[in-house]
Amino acid sequence: MRDPNWVREAVKNMDEVTHLAALIAIPFSYCSPDSYVDTNIKVTLNVLQAARDIDTERILVTSTSKDLF
């Protein structure tokens, strides 16, 4: 998912794209923020750009975080 060319190939000929890729466990993100930015932000950008490039009709992006309390 971090390779924009791979993402573009993966969504080719799709009418809809569902994006679920993410790293979870917020406390660990404090120890390794770069990997979380690469996955949770840059992968989303790759999906959105690929969907735009192939004129995808619909994109579903989900996001959640576990409750820390």
C-alpha cells in the first residue's frame, strides 16, 4: 500500500474502493511516528490519487481508534 504504483494497479478497473489500511495501537505511534505517518497518511493519499487517476466513482475510507480509558 505504500507503493503508489502498486495501489494504482490494484484499483484499476474498480468502480468502488474501500480503504482499510492502517497501523493501530496509538501508544506505539509515539515510539515510531514515521511509520504511522507513512501508513496512515501517505497510504490514504496513494489510494485517493489512484482513485482519482482512474476516475473511481466511490471511495470508502474508515478510521477508528481504540479507547485508551
